[in-house]
Amino acid sequence: MRQNPTEAEDRLWQALRSRRFENTKFRRQVPIGPYVVDFVCPAAKLVIEIDGSQHADNVEYDTRRSEFLAGKGYRVIRFWNNDVLQSLDGVYQAIEIAFRGD
């Protein structure tokens, strides 16, 4: 598990923690099978991943990871660090849509 979150992860965590989103519990850096996800809402079976530039080279790994999580019943949404840092409101709206299952 990563001890030091990126700036984007920290910023999103501040928006999700302490039931600030839809009065729902999110957890961060949670192991699910062989993977550690950035954020998860167990009640909604929703995983949120915040990706940096290293993920551009790891598409195959990220695909396997997302497929594994989907097989466990989780919906996975991904955002780039820049999305969170430059448009947190847009990211928040996308999470709301995923949360509702739209």
C-alpha cells in the first residue's frame, strides 16, 4: 500500500471521506484480491482509480485488474490525476452518475 498519496488522490479523498459524498462510506487503499484499489464504496460496489502517467504504459495490467474487479461485482471508474486537479467538480459529477448506476 502506498503511504504517501498523490496530490490528486488526496484532493479526491477530501471530497469523499467522512461520508461527504451522498452520506456514503468510502475507504481508501483497500485490498481486493491481489490488488489495492485507490477508493472503494463497498455499499455501492464502486471502485475509483486515480491514474498518473505511469498507467499509460500499463494498459494491459489495468485492463486485467478492472476485469478482475468486475468479476467480483465492482464497477470501476478511472480518472487521470490532471482530471482531479483541474476539474474536481467534473470528476465529482462523473462519480455521482456512476454511483447512481446511470
